[in-house]
Amino acid sequence: MSATTPEGVFRRDRVAVRAALIALVLLAWLAVLAGAGTGMDPVAMSGWWLPSAPATDSAWTPAYGLIAFFMWVTMMVAMMLPSASPLVLLYAQVVRQAEGQGRAKSAPASIAAFASGYLCLWILFSVLAVALQWMLERAGALSVLMSSRSFLLSGGLLIAAGLYQLTPPKAACLKHCRSPAAFIAAHWRPGVLGGWRMGLKHGLYCLGCCGVLMLLLFVGGVMNLVWIAGLTLLVALEKLAPFGAAAERVTATVLIAGGAALIVLG
């Protein structure tokens, strides 16, 4: 098949977009793994990211805060982009077809804008996460691995996340995340700006679906690689697996029971 035919162009674009997504996810995971602990705890990230947690809020220099921000952004890309990739690939196919029919222009720029709009929401989430990290460290509530020292706080976060799993906003956001074709049909906007707005809107749904789960990093440890991988897998199962809706309810039960056990037995 010639690379100049419409079919050849579509295939080449799919390969290029897929390769770009894989490269970005791999780079993010390599950055996370580059901080893997070399000491007594093999699942904890070491000082590669944050050499020493500040003992007081006064030790939070601008450089430290910036490193913390990039740490969170990298984790969000590594954890969230894999489950969003099917939608990005579908959008790339649709926008390229629209361009081939003369209904759209600058398909590569629109695809990049869509992905950027999606990640923009998780960058904003990272800002809020850094602020929360600062407040918890200021209160002395985080361990060296950046996990909660308080059974009450950890249990409360688990219960809150479990209860949120059962709410209508969670169900509505998850429905959008699980239906890429329906999302594109309902929210289609032409052009680069339209692609960015679509990506931003999908990021908003994704944040509504998974943002509370990401706060559980403060329970298992922001620097705990097993916990990071587990949450990534949970998000992927909810959004991509055929049994994702059922997994949502099972997850709620486990989180609520685990949180209650921490509070009662801790």
C-alpha cells in the first residue's frame, strides 16, 4: 500500500501517534523508576527526586517546590496517559479523516493540542497536590516516603475515596472515559483550538473520575512504586476493561472496608 494513498497516510499517522504516546509514557515511567530506592526499602523512591523532605515549611525553597511539582507532573503522565491513549488514537484517526475530506486542517497540530489539553488538567492537579503536600509536611503528617503518619487520616482518605466511587459524578465521568467514540461525537470541535478544548474537557472528566484516587498516593506513599503501579492498574481497569463498571463498586467496598479497618485497628 502506497504511503501517499489515504489508507497509507492513515496508517502512517496511527503509527506515529502510537509511537509518540508510547515514548512519552516510557519516558515518564523511566523518570519515576530512576528514583527507585537503593536502600532498605526496594519499593520506595529515594533521594533522586526530593533529596530530603523539609522538616518545616520554611525549608520549602522555590527550587524544592519546583522539583516537587515536576515529580507530580511526571507521575500523572505515567499513571494517566496510558488509559487515555485509546481516545487520543481515535481522535487522531477522526481528525485525519476530516482533513482528508477537507473539513479540517493541520491534523498533527490538532492531535498535539488535544493531548496537551488533556494533560493540562493533570498539570493543574499537580499544583494542587504540591500545595497539599506542603500543608501535610508543615503539619508533620507525612513520613519520609510521603505517606500519612496518621491512621485516622489514611483511613479517612480511603473511606472518602470509596464513597466517591459510588456517587453520580463518578459514574458520569467514568461513563465519558469509557466511551471514546461517544465523547468525540458529543464534543467535536474543529481546528487546533477545538482539539485543545476537547482535550481539556476530556481531562476534566478524567479528573472527576480519578482525581480522588490519586489522592490515595498520600496513603500508600507518594514515593512508593508498588502503590503507584497499583493505582495505575486500577485506573486502567476501570476505564478500559469490560468489567470496569463492576470493578468500580468492588473498589469502593475494598476502600471503605480498608479505611474502616485502619481507623478501628490503628
